[in-house]
Amino acid sequence: MLGSDENRNFMRMSVNADAQLILEDEQHGQQVIDAICLDLSATGASLQIKQPLEEGRELTILIESGGNVPALKALAQVVRSQRLDDGDYQLGCKITKIL
């Protein structure tokens, strides 16, 4: 919402849902990392994972949903990676394309 304290164009929604991050590279092929999606907006997501990922890394976010609602699958880029006190990492990701 415009004019909010964080000056975001889109409101963030707290989700706390299981997610998977799919990474692809020539050296390791495809790697799937379990994550928790902490919050979600139209243009980004905050995710918690057990290992670090470098800023700039491109990935696919997959969040399954229950019932008749289709899963969210989106291409994203890591714009922030921060180590948490418990040893996990919190990622700020910019969604670049909904698949």
C-alpha cells in the first residue's frame, strides 16, 4: 500500500507456508531446498532456509496450496540474505515472473 511505513507498492501478507526453492546450475544440476515462506506480496517473498544463498541468485519458488487453489510457482531473484540468530537464513526475493 502506498504511503505505508515501509513505502511498499504492494501489501505483504503473512503466510508461514511450506515452500520449495528450485536452483539450477551447470555444475550441480537441479537442487531442491526446503523453505518456509514467511510472507508474500505481488512482487516479492520472504523465505527462511537452513543454508545461505548469495544475493543475485535466481531460483524458482514453489508453494503448494490445499484444496482447489493452484500452487504458486514463480521465478525470483535473491535481493537480500541475512543470517538469523538460530543459524537459519532469511531471504528477501524479488519475484520476476509467475509461471
